[in-house]
Amino acid sequence: VQQRVCINFCFRLGKTGAETYEMLQAAFGESCLSRSKIFEWYSRFQNGRQSFEDDPRPGRPFTFHTEETVARVREIIRADRRLTIREVAEDVSIAFGTCQKILTEDLQMRRVSAKFVPRLLTVEQKDDNAPAHKAVATNEFLAKHNIPSIPHLPYSPDLAPCDFFLFPPLKKTMKGRRFDDVEALQANATRQMRAIRKSDYQRCFF
């Protein structure tokens, strides 16, 4: 509610939605509402809204730790992994502690680089971390597919040349950008990779 009051204050001062977003980010930091939420409330105040409270929700509110609540939290996080625990809790109408417990215990998630990601990794992801090179699941996968295991130094660049050649420039082109779907992300990555000369690839891998 405090941030909604601030949004209304900025609106009454004649600030734009973008200026309001920047001011709230500076004031609240990581606990700042998402850009979409700020613009949503800014639009409501533009249309004459006076109340700072949420609209009444139809049906039974999500006030308890139930399967229905867990499913709702999972749905919201999948739509936007950059939301804070407080934002998710407000959206689902549950306590902060309950929401935190659902994310960390039920959904087995943790925050990495400002985003919620699953704690459980795939076999391929495990093989990209030095301590997991000898993981049982990884060794079973390699043995099942008759893939020989070659010893490497921890975090050796020989394990994945892409780590030092391809990924850094790709990350630069995506930094600070948001993509609407996976297809848009793939199109951007493909375009950047095609821009790299064949001779550069050859110098990297040979």
C-alpha cells in the first residue's frame, strides 16, 4: 500500500509512468514493485481511482497453505520470475512467510541473479559444475549412452569453449532486455551467432 500511495503522489505531481517507476526504484530498491504493477496502478489513478486497496476477489481467497495456493504461486512465478516474494504474496493474498515457505519448500526454488529458479538441476546442468562431474546421475547417464569420461581440471575452459568465446558476447546483446517468449529469445540469439564470422569459430575450436 505504501508504494501505491507513492505512485498516486507522483501522478498528482504530474510525473509520467516511466518517471514514477524510476523514482520508486531509487526509493525502494529490490523491494520495489515490478514495472508492470507500477504502470497498472498509475493507470488506475489516471482513471480516477481513489482507493489504494486491492479490489475484492471473487470466490474464496487464498489465505491458507493449500495445493490451490501452491499452484497459483507456481503460475505467477512462471509468468514472471523477477517478482519479489512480497509482490507474489500480495497477488495471491497470502502472508509473506507463507509465500516464502511455498517458494522454498513446496516449489524448491531459490533466488539467483534477481530471479527465482528451481533448485533441482538436470543431468546436463549438473555436468557444467565441477563438483557434479562425479554425480551419480551424471555417471549413470554417461555409462548408459556409452560416453567416455575424460578428466578435466575444475572449471577448465577446455570443457566448454563456448564459456569464453560464445556466451559472453551473446549475454552483452541481451543484457537489460526482456523477451516476450522463447521464440523471440531464440531469434535474437540466432541472429547474433550468424553475425560471427566462420573464421572466428574456427580459431576458437581448433
